[in-house]
Amino acid sequence: MIRWSGAAARSAVSTRKPETDPPVRLKLPRSVLPAAAGLLAGYIRGVRRGTDFVILPPDAARRIAEDGPFILATWHGQNMLLPAFLDISGPSAALASRSFDGEIVARTLERFGIASIRGAGGPARKQRQKGGASALRNMVRTLGRGLNVVPTADMPPGPARSAGPGIVTLARLAGRPILPVAILTDHGLTLNNWSRYRINLPFGHGALVCGAPVHVPRQLDEAGLKHRQDEVTAALDAAARRAGDLLARGRRPWPLPLYAGFMNAARLAAPLFLRWRARHGKEERARLAERSGRPSRKRPTGRLIWLHGASIGESLAVLPLIGRFLEADPQAHVLVTTGTVTSARIMATRLPERAIHQFMPLDILRYTGRFLDHWRPDLAVFVESELWPNLLHDISRRGIALALVNGRMTERSFSRWRRSGAVAASLLGRFDLILAQSRREAERFSALGGRQVRVSGNLKYAAPPPPVNADDLAALRRQIGRRPLWLAASTHPGEEIIIARAHARLTKEFPSLLTIIIPRHPGRGREIAGLLLRQGLQTARRSSNEAIAAVTPVYIADTIGETGLFFSLADCVFMGGSLVPHGGQNPAEAALLDSAILHGQHVFNFKMAYEALARTGGARQINEDNLAEQLGGLLADKARRHKMAAAARRAMASLGGALDTTFTALDTLQNGDRHQW
């Protein structure tokens, strides 16, 4: 960024005044001017340095340098700190009146390396005295030389916050756009004058927002001039509202700063914690740096959409959404973050080109800041209910569009969050958009302080069936032969013993029966094998490359990313997590791969899906006592299995629509309103 000295800037600005212009009239001796200007400049620098500022857009300096020069417009009452942002605005000249106050302003600007153009707008009868016409000509020449100019959009004696004709006339004559700029701090004093001038105070948060440029055609009639004035007013008001919103998001109820401090202290132990997790298979040792916000990939150029899903289900649910984003914008890229090793390995095989996977950093401000500094996402999308206070605070303060999709809020979670009061409102209020799975969940999000809450449906029911390796499928079919089989998918502790007993009962009718178990957590494979051995059942484990022999009663599919393979093998499936109070597992994959579905009573996590399955007859609820009986009926009746499988597919089709609704809402959010740059 070029920094102009006061002399260099002044040399690019014509300071010639017509002979008829009156001299600047001072009310006090000139001897006070250097001291006054020095004190004011020092104060402005102190406020800038003592305030934690957010700049929006983050690359405002680059955009101004590349697309300028601009007419940097501010409201009169909000322009005190603008000289301190020469690193953002670049080489500039600012308008200063010919009054005594204006002389102090001009000398203050000089200390920042900003040239002044003397004059001011006002009523026609005072134009000669105020020098408005000569200042206008000088600003046009200055823009022609490549410098930005900084006038105020409103003029004394008011009304305040209403753009006058002068700034629009300047844009028309110079052929340069008006860039609305708002600079606010959360601490300040407001004067009781015509512009409600704000004296910014340090030691808080601040926001500088540049709105979308306003372009003015060279040919304008009176109606067109008024229309452009209204457009400038609306753009400046929108920038000020955006800055105010950023400041509001910077305020947090006391538990959240306390949490931030605790997490910052915990940073000292974070490396040990991560290495401990890596030793236990819960982290990828080669990628531990990602958990502290250090990237393993470069940021691609262009628009970047960031989607975060905590684990397997959430990350798989956004795969169709990723496809929509990449299809809609061939230049865009997608960043996907997850928090588990299993989900990372699945994403490695399922993500399309122009999609990048990284592990989510720990919720420590230094880590999250490092992550956001590198990736600079244009849109951040969180899936379901992953709320990390420090990360959400950092995202919202940077002005990054933030959405929660597939939002899920159980009654139990609602009760817990409701007790937190202001904390829930602070976290949920940071989202620009919340898309809930159901009307009831939308009401809960709204009650807790969520803004722009809508119902979208469940993305998990829009996910495509998982991929199937044809060679692996053929190999397993050769090993199984004509044996009857059934699949227990996504099982949880306590369910495998029930499955073992059902298998024992079924072998009386189906002596060659093969039972396949897919544990919800593949790392439990060894544990399950030992449990079944104590029940007298030999097993083969896929993770150990053990083949299915003719005498193998139970096969444990304890690998990652192969659920589609086993759903394709079995047309009779029990969905786990439902005989124990876990809440069930998503039946969509089983339904889409033509399986008849059985499940227990605990399916509250996927209530909508299981209700749809019950309506179409695609699934049947069972309990521990009649699992074997219901399985036996299905194993003995192929036509009945096929009828239930077809009904299950229809049930999933009836739940469609979430993908279109979600993508449309996010696409609107990321494109922003017309006042955002």
C-alpha cells in the first residue's frame, strides 16, 4: 500500500483558490493550531490502536486500490476516525471547511499524510463564502489524478443522515463511484449538534464497513439526482447498520469471556491433549497441526464456501449441497471441516474436485483466528447443532455470513439451553440464518434468540446412496453363496447381545444363517467379537481381512465407508441405536438401497423419517423379545421384503425438498443484499 506524505498528497491536489475567495477567518490565534492538531491526531491514533477493529470486507484495502479512485462518503457525525485508516483508504484528499474548526481539521489531516481540499457545501446564497464550487472543481481534478476524495454526504445545517446533492454531483462530474463508509465504536460521546457528532472512545470494539459502490451516470435530470441522493442515503445507512450489528455481536454475556479465558489457558496443554488423542486413534498424527488452525493446504482463489459437520452423518448430509454450490459457480471452492478421524477418511473418498477437507481447529481464539485468517471464507455453514462459542464469535465479528442448516434442537437440549439465558441468545443470534429440520425445532431456535429462523426439512434424507465397490460386492457374494442373511446396522453397546440371541433362535429355522453386524463405531470390532465368542459364536472381522467361511455365523463389518456395500448385500436390515435409548440411526441409506427395515422404539433422533416409513409400510417397530420372530417372517418371504423395500424408498422420496430449500436460502445469503460490497 502506498503511503503518501502530506507534501506528496498536497502536490497532487490543486490548492489554487479564485481571487474572489475570502481568506480563512480564525477565531483564535494561529499559535494554538499546531497544538490542537497534534492533540487531535494523537487522540485519533490512540483510539485506533486502543480499539479492536473489524474491517468489512476484510480485503477492503485491496479493492479500493484496484478499483479506485473512489469518493469515500461518510456521514458528518461518523467521520472522526477516518484519517487513522489511511492503510485502508489509500492515497486520499479530504474536504475541510474554511472555518476555524476546518483549519484544525486540515492540519490534523496533514499529520496523517492526507491533503485537504478547503470548502464546504451549503445553501446557494453562501456558496461564495464557503467555497463549495471551487472545492467541487478541486475534488474532480483530484479524482482525475488517481486520489480518493473524502467528503461528507450530509451538509450543515442538515438534515443529518440525508445525502445532499453535492456528493452526487461530484460523482456525476468525475465519473467515479461513491463508496459508502461507516466507522463505529461501541464506546463514545454524542454531541448535541445538527449532525449528532460522535466522539469515539478507545478500549472497546470497533467496525469499519464499506458498502457497495453507488455509480452515478453523467446525464441526470432533477428526478434522477434525487433518486441517487436517496440511493446514497440508503447505502450509508445500510453500512452503519452493518457496523452496528458487528458491534452488537462483539458483546458477550459474562460466561463467554470466562470460557474464552479458560480455553486460552488450556492452550498450554492442547499439544499434549492432541498427542494423547492421536495415540488412541482419535486424531490423525500427520494432521495434528490442523487442529491448532495451521492449514495443510493453500487457500484457492475466488469464492470459498465453508461447511462444517461434526461427524459422519452431518458431513455426508452436506454432500449434495456441496455439489449444488460447485455446479452453480464453476469458479467456487468448498472447504469441509469435520472433527473425527472416521468422517475425515470418508470425506477423502467422497468429496468432489474443488472441495477441500480440513480438521476443525480447537475452540481457542488463537487457533480459530489463525484458521480464519488463512481460509477467509465468504460463507460459513454449520450443520445441525455444533456451537463453538469462540469460533462463532470470531466469525461473526469478521462479518462473515453465517448459517446453521439442518438445525436440530431436541426437547432435552432446548431445556438445557433455556437455562443458559443470555448465552444461548448470544450464540444463536450470531447466525444470519437458521434452517431447522421441523416447525417445532424452528420454534425452539426462535425462543432461544435465533434470527431469521425457517423450516427447511432434513438434508440427511436428500443424501444420495453411498457408493458401492462392484468388485468387493461380487467377492462377498461369492463367499456368501445362497445363504440367508440379515444386517444389523449402526449398532450400539447393549444391542449386540440382543442380536446374538436373535441369531441363535433363527438358526433353528435357518441353519446356514449369516448375520452381519456394522458397529456404529468401527473401533468396537474387537470388543464385539469377544462378546459374541462368550455367547458361543465364532466371528470374522472385515478389518482383519478375514473371509466369510461356510461355517461363519457372524461377520463384523468394522471398517469405514462401506455401509453401502453391506446394504447392497442384505435386503433385510435392523437399524441400530433403537433398542437402547440412543435415538436411532438414519434409515435413509438402507431405504435407498432397497432394504426392508426393522427398528426399536428409540428413534427420536430421526422421528420424521420413521414416521414416514410407518405411513408407507417401509419399516416395522420391534422389541428385544420379537426381533427374531419378525426377522424370521421376512427371511421366509422374499415378496414381503421387496414390498417393504419399495415402500421405504417411497417414504424417503416423500421427505424431499430440503436440498432445494437449503441451497436457495444459502445462495441468497452468500450473495447478500445490494448494499453489501
